[in-house]
Amino acid sequence: MRFGKIQYLNLVPFDVFLKSYPLHSRFKLAAFARKSYPAKLNQSFFFRRIDAGFISTIAGYKSHQKRKATCAGIIAKGAVWSVLAIDVESSPKPPLDSSTKVARAAISTKASVKTLASSPHSPKIPRKDYQSDTSNILCEVLGLRGSVLIGDRALQYRFSGGEAIDMGQQWWDRYRLPFVFGRLCYNNHAALYAKLAKAFTRRRVKIPYYILQARALESKIPRNYIKEYLTHIHYSIGVKERLGLDRFYRAVRLCGLKPPKRIYPKATTNTHHTNRTHA
């Protein structure tokens, strides 16, 4: 069984849960070995290199239709802090220094919304984040322009005082529904992953101090800030979360946007074409 997991701070509670859940040690080793950013895991899922994982919501559209998606996801009801739309004209911020006190950014100010919101003369396509599929499309659905930044890099940018629009907050202000950024989907072993997701969403996970401290040193974000960030995220998909999913998928269709598909390496495609030509 091959499991893929997003290597972001928002899944630290799942890491802790998985370590204590009664599963074969080889499964746990494989789960912690296959960590990457969402867009790459999406491709692994499409090519069936992994049996299951926390897949971007837009990439999990077919799994949602085929009922191969579980009740566990990465969800925000309002501000999420780690999915941002940044003004392309803003200058980059200096590297984060955890020893200094930096004022927290006001993410969703009226001024920044006016700057980043699309106008009739503004480009419709934002600068995409190579690590994200769902957030790139969400930026277009919300009509924002600017560069997309997600994950730990976005959280670090916010902590350092960078100005941006929180897309989770923008979605909530518009629809009054939670937004599901990722979802535990599977290709095989349905019973196992459904049971795993149900157990995770029902258990209250307490993160040990040493794990938070280690992730704080790794990400260069203070431990207390990470704890506060995690209070903005929940993992159980209920009635309102499903309504949010349906609303997002409907908005994607109305905007004429397409979910990501398999991306074949150019070298492989060219080689295959050459072989057929010589044949």
C-alpha cells in the first residue's frame, strides 16, 4: 500500500495521528517517505504511483464523482493564512529572522482587495504557484490577480509581514461556506482508507512539544505561531463542507476551467513518437 502525503505544517496533526494508529510499520514508513507538495502528489495519484493521499480538491474531482473520496480533508472556515494572492508589483520581503519581533500582517484589508481584485482591464490569469493546483484555480474563480503562494512559504511570508489576500477569507466572505483545499482520496483499498479517515476526524490530536519545536526550527516559524495557525484548520468534511465542494466545482465549470490531468514528460512523449516513426 502506497500512501502519499503533503509535506506542509497543516498536516502535522495527521502525522501525529498516523504514528499512534494501529497499522503495519511498513505502511507508516512508506507514508512518511512519500512526502511532497500537492501538485506533485496529484500527478502521482493520476499515474497510480500511490494508492491514496491528501490530494488537491480540484484534482480529486473524479474521485468525488466516483465516491472514492473520504470524509477527511484540509478545510478552512474563513482565513487560512497559508493560501495567499500576492500583488505582483510588491517587492520581496527580507528573509525571516525568528529572533526579531515582527508585526503580524493585516491580510484582508480593503486597500489590498482593491489592488488585487480583477478589473475589466486586468489579466484573468494569475501567476501560478507550481506547488498548487486548487489554489491556482481558486484565484481565478475569485477573480483575483497576482501571484499565488501556498503552504509553509505562504505562512512564512505572512509572519514576516508580507501583504496579501487570504483566499480562504475571500471565499468565506463571498459564499459563507468552508473551503476544502485538499481531500483524502484513494485508488485502492477503500475500506482501509475510509476507516482511517473516520478515525482521524473523530480523534482530537494533541501535538507533542518536541514535534512542534522540530517543525518550528525546520520552517523558521515560531512554535506558538504554528499552533495558532493550526486553529484555523479542521479536517472533518460535513454537510457545509460538502456544499462548499459543490459550490467550488460548479464555479469551476461556469468559469470554463479544467481540472489537472496526467502530465507526460516531454522526453517520453518524443521518444515514443520517434519509435513509432521509425517503425
